[in-house]
Amino acid sequence: MAKNEIQVQKSEWRKKSWSIPGLLGGKQEYFSLVKQLVKLVGAEQVTDMDVSPVLKGVTAPRLWREYAPFLKGVGLVGNNAGVLYLTESGIAFKNDLTPQHLANIMQSRFRLFGETLEILAVEPGTVQEINARLCERYKLNWGDCSNTRKRMDWLEILGLIEDVGNRKWRATERGDEILKTWHLATPALLESFETIMKEISVSLPPFEIKVLLQRLYETPELHRERSTYNIWVPSPNRIDNLRVITQFTLERISKIELFKFIEKEFNLKTSSAESMLPFLKASGLIEEVGRNTYIATSAAKAWCETGDDLDFIRILHAHMRFVGEMIKTAENDIVRNDIYAQAREYGLNTEKARWIAGFLLEAGLLEEPHYLHLKATPLGNCFVRDLPLIDESIYKEKQETDAVAAMIDSDDSHADETEQLFNRLHAAAIDPMAEGKGAGVALEERIADIFRFMGFEAKRVGGSGDTDVIVRWKDDNGESIIGIIDGKSKSGGTVSHSDISDVAIETHKEKNNADFVAIVGPGFSGDTIRNHARKKGFALIIDTELIEIARMSSELGLSLQELSLIFEVPEGLSRLAELISAKQREMDVITLVVSAFNKEQELLGGLSARDMYLLLRATDISPSLEELISVFETLSQKEIGMLSPMKKAPFAENTIYELKSERGVVNRLRALASAIEKGAK
């Protein structure tokens, strides 16, 4: 094969995604559902994402905003100011609504789609057998069969494979024919990518962005100011979405106008739109030019003019840690966990590193040569040569003791174990036979593990005639509360109303004298199950929601009373999300206050909440005076002792404080937490 042809195939492979987005509804309805949805979008009937389309054969259709992620992920529709429209691919499919056409689209967008069919064309096999062959041929580390099962589900839906008994599948005649038209990536071809060399042309940055990078070259100490702030952007096409938001701020706008635009454009709640603002500021895309008034930075305006994803990455690198450095770290094939471990050296947790990796993948600077692996592309290697890089040592404390280092290592080890727990829960939610155990057993065990991780007393019961998991805790009045949980593991990714027995659940609730009922699954299909659960008072919890809540319970120190909101219907989950957002902001303000004390105390001697307000009002977080007073009160409590009043004043905001040794306070609190944790085991 000619080198240029191999390079074309490599480019096509890079554009494909590993993950096929989920589609709500029964598997046998998928193709009919996609056809109807595309027709409706083509008829320009979708201007309100919060209504349900009228669909033939679907008794309880979901909202448009719940169907949109699949349609966008497959490339059939786009979203413009809250109005769905057909892409070129969508228009072509609308004019040829055949399974073969959709199969061609799936093959062009998802890795190992056609390659799975090719294996089945050679020899029939079960899902497990095909998964094993894919993992062996393409050096994958798939922990379960969910990725393979989803590919085979679509191959079945589109008539490309058929059941031959004994849970085995094989390619149909239609499958054999379509294979002849597809360009497949063989293992040998992927390996040959490594040997292909090509001159890469990297666009030059505009002047405004070049200045940002030049400052880092000339003053390496500025690297310390690169942010580690939380990242959140609507998916998919996150860079494009950021560009849309930035373009809206090319002229001065108020905070309220910005939030309304983001809510309407991306179908988000106000709280989600608000959570984006700190990142937009920290990443150097917008700046505050008046009270609650914002405008795109000069660098961001330059990016909007060029429209070049590389310019966005340059801006991001200038303002946030471990962007260009991640490309350098992935110069050779590296597993994601090793990338995340390196990110911690720069002060970033796994979630933030995932976001940065996602941006670099979208910009074509990283690629995924194998599942859970990352590697810099030739473009990435050329691009990073012109970036001012720094190693992690500049971010470390100059005098870091061995004891502190050991604590960090211990924390990292604990974090790895926690992530394994979360991954096992998710795997069990979409694979009923996970871990080689009986149907649903692994999910029940992992649910109990997660609730114990959060601090609840949790026990897996299982078996016929009783609930799956019992959870106990005490409320603020010391009263014992009991919740029962029904785990639903579904390989299709969704739990429907028919999967739930009201009679059984009510019997289990009465048997265990339970106050609350929850159902945990990978997703819930249709309004029927949601409306019924709301009526019965059953909380529906998606496994990924439970994982995120568990993660926040550890990071933010949430109490059992706060976490128990997860059981309350119908507003419990939304109230908990608001509480988590408020707690995250409180932690961010505390970090900012301690940092400001370290910088200013030597010069000013002491600081009041009002002094701090004036110092921090132009920062990304811009805390209010009330927030700062609350933080000062928290840090000056006897149990913490981080701040000590120097000069009291009639009004709390004018009392002057000094900062005590933060390392001593941290060590004391760590020791106290460790002692409590040992006693609780």
C-alpha cells in the first residue's frame, strides 16, 4: 500500500470515536426511531428541546434533548441556538433511509465497527468470543464486553449479522457484500502507521496569542500562575462549543445575557451555565471589564478570527497547566493511567486531565492508538516544539518533607483504588454477568461498596424474596433511616418500566421497614418509568450519577444527611447537585484566600475580609464579601486555627486576621482524620 494511502487511512482512523453513543428505547426500535427523528429534524419541526417528538410505534417517547446526543454523535444533526438541523450527512441519509446507508455512516464514525463484522464473516462467535478476538488482534484492554456488544447490536439491527443459535452470530449475505466496500484497519496497517513520516505544517499563532506564549518563554516563573481550575464544557464537539460561546462575547455582554445564551444554545440548566463561567475566565477566553460585564480577551478574539483549533490549545496552554506538557508526555505510546499519574505532579486530578486530553484529541494533537492508550500525533509532536514547556518541579513546594511526600503517595494509591471501585460499578451496570458472577450479583455488591465508601452502613442482601441492598444511616436528629436499593444491570444500557415490579418493591419496602426506595441502573428509558417512579416515590439513579456523587462525597466531605438527598423524590438529586456546586465553590474560595494571604501578608501584616474582597474581585472566582466573611469565620475556628484575629472591629468584614502555619494545620487535620479513619474500621 502506498504511503499516502496509508496516511489517508490513518487520518480516517483518527477521526473515528471509540464509543458509540447510546440511544434511548428498545433495540428493535432503533432503526425506525433514527429514521423518524431524522425526518422530523429535516422538516424543521425541532425548535423546542424540552418537548417529545410524536413517533409511530413508541408509546412513551423521550424529550428531544435526550435523543439529540445520539443524533449529534453519529453526525446526523447539529445544534444552532437550540434548534436542531440536519448536517450534510443527515441530509444524505434523509434522502436514502436504508440500513446500508446508516451502516456506512456508523463505519465512518466508529472504530472497529467494520472490523467486528469482518471477524464474524470469517467464523461465527458469541459476544464474549468476538470481544476476546478484538482485544487480542488490536491490543485492547476492554474490561467487559459492553463495547463489543454495542457494535454487534447495531450490526444486528442493520441486518449485517444474524443469530445462528447457541448465542453465536455470523455475518449475513448483506454483511458480506458491504464489507467489500469498506476500508478496514488491520493490526498490521495500524502498526505500519508508526513508520510513516510526513512533513507537518503547523499554522503560526496570531500576534495576540504569540504574546501570551512569549511571556512564558521570557519569564518562566509565570508558569506558576497557570491554573488548575475545574473544566466543564458541553459535549460533544467541545472546542467548537467553546468557539460559539466566545464568539457571543466579542462585544460586551452582561453575565445574565451570557448565561441565557449558553442555556438556550446547549439546552442547559442555569446552574450548568453558571458552572462554566470560572473556566471561561481561567482559560483566558473571556475577562470581566465591569461589574458582571464580560468580553472576549484579545487572544480569544484572534482565535475566533482564525478558527484554528491549534490557537485555542495555545491559549489553553498559556493559562492552564499540563496542556503542552501532556503532548510531550505522550510522545511515545502511553496508557491513560500513566498520563493521569503525571498530571498529579502538576496539581491536576484525573478528571481535569481527562478534559485536557479530550481537547487535545479533538484538535488532532493526540490520538488513541489502542483502547485506553494515548500518543502524540505527528502534528502534536511538531506543535509542541514551539510551546514554552516546564517540568512539574516548578509547581512543587520548595521544602517538601519526606513525610508529606509519603502522604501524597498514600493518597494517590487510595485514589487509584477508588477509581477501580467506580470502574467496577460502571462495568457491572452494563454487564449482568460481570466478574463471572450470577446475573446482577456484581452490580449489587458494587452498589453496597459505593454506599459504604460514602459512609453509609450498607449490606448486599440479594436472592429471591428480598431487596438487593439495604442502606442505613442516622439523620440530624439521631433517628435511624433505612433505604432499600434495587440494582438493574442491562447490557442495552437502559432500564424500562417493564423491568421493574412494583409489587415486589413494595413488598421489600414493607419487609425491611424502609423509609426510601432507589433503583440503580445504567439508564432509564421512557417517560413511563420516570412518571411512575415519581408517583411511587422511587428514586431513579443512573450509575454514573452515583459514581459522581460518591466522588464528590470524598472530595467535599459531604455529610450522610446531605448525601441522603439522593433518595428523595422528585427534587433530591437536583438539590444535591446544587449543594455540591456550592461546596465546590466554597473550597475554591478557601484556596484563593489562603493563596492571597501567602502573597500579601508579609507586605500588609494582616488582612480583613474587606481587604480580601478588594484583592480578589477581579479574579476568576470573584467571591462576594459575604462568602469571604464566611470563609474567614471557618478558617478561624478553634478546631482549624488557620486564621487568627489580630485586630477586632465592630463589623466582621473589618476584623484583621493573620495566617498561621498552613503546613502545621494541614498535618494536624490529616493526623486527626487518619486517627478517626483507623478507629472507624
